[in-house]
Amino acid sequence: MRKLKNSELNRIDISTFKSIKKTPLIIILNDVRSLNNIGSIFRTSDAFLIEKIYLCGITATPPNRKITKTALGSTETVEWEHCDNIIELVKKLKSNGTKVWSVEQTENSTALKEIKQLENFEKHALIFGNEINGIDQKVINCSNEVIEIEQYGTKHSLNISIAAGILIWHFFNLLRKN
């Protein structure tokens, strides 16, 4: 096997990226503190053609040097918007036909491994919360459903950018089947 050169990767330019059909998946970051996590999620969102990222609460917004460092230009490709009130955003998305999932550990959450197909909603949205406190209970209560990544070690906690990568990849593959 030979490692491919950058010139062999068939990368698209920004204008092409903006014009092609996106994955009907929205990412919502609420009160995320780490600028590196924000940038990493932008980069993953670019890789899987995510429709939009909402940056809510205290979540920092581009342009920001620390976000840009990990985003590697994806803040220029992935559409994003800042939103002060996540509850209003969730209600608006739901009223427009989007199924909203909180990513959290709760009673009666749905294990990621159990989601083998998605209901026919126009779009899906995944909410990721603060690195320490997670997602506020009021936001969970507004969501359609809660999804949890099963964990078996001692921590039962994943870095938000890792959790986002796992879920984005999983939903991307399910949405491509539909």
C-alpha cells in the first residue's frame, strides 16, 4: 500500500462544498468551553457534509485563533450560526420537522447501538453539552429523544469532540441509507 498524496485526495473547493447537497444533520453545541473541541467538531462536520452547526450559550464563535487551529478552514465551509436561547432553537427546529436528540446519559436513553435506522424526519439534530455539566435538564425535556454512547470503563465520559465524531459518523451512514 502507498500513502496517497494530498493532490490525489480529490478535495473539493469551498464554492463546490457550499453548493452540494448536505447531510440532513444539524449539530448543536451548547455551552461548550473548549475552543479546540469546537474546531474539531467543525472539521468533522466538514468531512461528513453536515448541514449546519448552531453555537449556543457561551460556546465561542469563529473567527477565533484557537478554533481555527483545529478547524483547518472548516469554519469557512460549514454553515454556522450563534443562538443565545437553545430552548427556542429546539422548539423552532422541532416545529420545522427536525427530530432533536440530546446526547446524554439519562434514564431511558436510547443506546447508540440500538439505532439501526432513523424515522422519516426531514432532518435530525444532535445536541452536545458542556464538558463538565453536560446538557441542562430543561433542554433534555425539550428534545424528542436522548441518545447515549455505551461505555464500559471507569470514566463513563468521552471528550465531546470524540462523542460528536462517533455520532456524526453513525448518523451520516444511517441517513445515506434513507
